[in-house]
Amino acid sequence: MRTETFPVLIAAMAAAACGQIEPRIAAKGVTVPVVAVLDNKPANAVEIGQVSTTTCLNRFWDRRAGWDVALDAAKTEAAAKGANALAGVRYEDGRVLPCGSSLKVSGTAIRIP
């Protein structure tokens, strides 16, 4: 293997790994499910389960703020489980090797009748 190709190979592997964390590439007009974000779970809500997503920040292919992308990913995961709301959403530093900085969003997926 030529030594000039080694840095290109490393950069491609890092980009591919970050793409696996957040598989969808956001483009204009991306639809995110309508999922309400609440501080506390209402009394009549049914708890579906915990959701947690980690997203790379400062992604060159997405102009939205990193926290917005991370919250959209959590909403998408909650909607896939049948939820229409998230309660107790928490933001934490993510721990992802190929990303310079990442954000973990977690919360409780709930269904409000």
C-alpha cells in the first residue's frame, strides 16, 4: 500500500463511522414526526419505554444546530415505538470515537390519549 493513501483511508473510515451513528443525512424538507417534548409525564400517559440517541455535532452536511438534530433523532425513535410525546428529555455529552464532539439525548417515550 502506498503511504499517500493511508491518511485518505483513515479519513474515509472516520466519516463512515460517524455516518453510522446518525444514518439519515438531513436535507431540506426532511420530515420529523410530530412528537411533543414535555418536562413531566402527564397522569393519563402510557409509558412506552426509554429512547436514547447519540449524534455527531458540527456535521458539515447538515446546517441545523447539533442539539436540534439530536432531538429530531430522539423524536423519530420515539415515534417508531408508537409514542406521541417525550418526557424528561436529557442532554449529555456523547462518547463517540470518530466524532470531535457528540451529543446524547435520552428520555421516556410516552403515548398520550
